[in-house]
Amino acid sequence: MKPEKQYPSEVYLNGKWLKHDEAFVSVFDRAFMFGDGIYEVTPFYSGKPFLLKEHLKRLKYCLDEIQIKFDPFALQETMLEAISRAGLNEADAAVYIQVSRGAATRSHFVPEKIETTVLLYAFPVTLKGFEKKSWEVMATEDKRWHRCDIKSTALLANVMANEEAIAAGFAENLLVRKGYFTEGSHSSLFFVKYGVVHTHPEGQKILSGITRAEVINICTDLNIKVVEKAVHIDELVEVEEIFVTGTTTQIIPISSITHKNKKVYTARKDSVTKKLQEIFIKRTREKLT
């Protein structure tokens, strides 16, 4: 059964706070027409942002890549205000930001004069208890475009992959490109082989995950070797642990993978994953930045 989500009570749209059912954009907004926009989600633990600058840096990188001129760092105070207005000052929450190129008559080229559309709102999320979860997942062919490093609002391929997994009773869909795992439909992906952590290298085939980077930092602090190299599906026989990461997913182990209706992986260990979870909990609850 799919979880139900509620609309936020109000949103920040182009400089104004509005009730969610009173906030509208033009039908000619390019995010609506083309998916021509960028989004970002930042977690707040007990009302305090975690890795805020890193999330805004990623947003800025993506905006620059598609040549939308906008400074997301100007939204920092608005993000804090969103948390306060939503009554989430002491709660676990997240802030969603979406920056569209704006509204213009429909054309594949970008008009010279166009004002961005900026949407922002806060919403509650459950961030506690992730260390008690494990996911059964499926794996399918990665059908996305070749710039997965851009956090675009054009998420149709990700939506289709995730919907396929949920409809089949799985928690996530791990994506495979020419036999090699890239990432999940909405998560970063890690493998543990002989005590060494493996993850797909940075580049255009995966999103540069903020939680992913923090997990790599934790591995370094724990003297756990990390190899940024894609893992082939045939290597699963050597894999002891698999876990996924994400802004609200945090760190969740994979208990099994089903590929083409056949179970191709079952977890054998969880020791590395548990160590990373323990340190991550300390950093998000005790060392907020």
C-alpha cells in the first residue's frame, strides 16, 4: 500500500507566502512544458539543517549546468522561515526548493528575457528509526538520459522505475547500465566486498549525492577503504552487503535484489552498514552544520 502524503499548509512562490491551494504558475511555465527546472531537498534534524551549504552548492551546480541564472544561497533565510512557519522548529523535516526557468511562449530554444519561477516549502519527514529498516529491491535497465548528475524536475524515467518497483512489492529499483549498477531510482548505491566499500564514480551517470559524500567521509574517518568503481551485476556473488543512501532515506541496507524475476542477491553481512549508520546518527543528531 502506498503511503499518503499531505500538501504543505503554505508555500513560498516568487517572493510571496501563499496557501498551497492558492499558489499557481502559468501553463506556459517551462517546468510544466519541458521539465525545464532544478529541484533540491534539504533535511532538518530537530529543526536544524544538515549539510545546508552542500545542498545549496549542488543546486547551484545544477542551475549553472542548464544555464539558469539564480543564486540559491539567497534562499537560506527563507528556508529557515519555512521551517518556522510550518511549526517544525523542533521537528524532523525537509525543505523543498524548485527553480524553473520561468514562463514564456513555447519554444525549444530559451527566450532571452525570462524570469525564474521559485517554489519553496517545508514538510515533516520521519528521519528516526532508519537503522531498523531493510529493503527488498528489484533491478532493471537504466533508461534515463545521459546527464543524471543534473537534479532536473524531468524525472519521468525515475518515476517509471520507482513505480515499477512499488507496484511489484519492492521498496526501490536499482538501475543497471550495460551490466553495471549506477544508482537507485531515488537513492545512491553502495556495495561491500571483502570489507571494502564500492560505489559508482562521480560523473554524468549518477547524481552527486550529499548523503553519499558524507558516507564516504565517514568511511575515511573509520579507515574503511572506498573504491569509486562501478560494480557489475555478475559481481554480486562476491558482495557481502549493499546499502542505499539519500537525503531522507539516510542509510538503509538491502536485504535482497530481484532481477528478471530471479533473486540474484541476499545479504550475508551487515557489520559495515551498521558502523556507518551509528556514526551518521551521531553526526545528524549531535553535530549539525
